[in-house]
Amino acid sequence: MTAPVLPKAKVCFSCRDVIDATAVVCPRCGTPQPTATLVGVSERRILPALLLCFFLGVFGAHRFYVGKIGTGILELLTLGGFGIWWLVDMILILTGTFRDGDGQKITEWT
């Protein structure tokens, strides 16, 4: 028995709807989709995530930016995990191992 072949999909940059991986424009909201050159690399950037983490990290602003809404709310309620979570996120962002809400690494600075 073979596993079913699933069509490749991606998440719309704007409305977060699941769309075809080859779509240039989201059929739901009409937003043009950025073309990813590397598979597994996020469309988000390190510099905005780093600045948000540095200035508003205890409020989880960087996690909201990268699409991690649930953990952003937790970080907001615990003031950055009592400072520990904020520090770990800062180190992860600086070393290039921080991931976005889709599990892709954030590797580009600008």
C-alpha cells in the first residue's frame, strides 16, 4: 500500500490561508505572494525580529511578528517568561536559529 500523494501547498503571506505552492497571487485575498528562493527559509527577516525582541521582547512582539501568536501571548502574560524566555529568544535570533510560525529558519537580515 502506498501513501497518497498530497499537492504541495504554502501559507498566504497576508491572510494565512493554505494555497497552492505555485500560486503567484492568493485566490482568497488577492495578495501577491513572495517567491521563496530556498525551501525551508522564512520570508521574515532577522533585523526586525531582533529589534522587536530587544525593545519589546518582554511583551512578545517578536513572536507576533514571526507568526507565533500563542507563545507571543504567553510571553506577553509572563513578561518574557520572567526575562529568561526573552534572553533565549535574543540568542536564537542572533545565531540565526530562530524559526517562524511555520517552522522555517529566519536567515536573511534585510
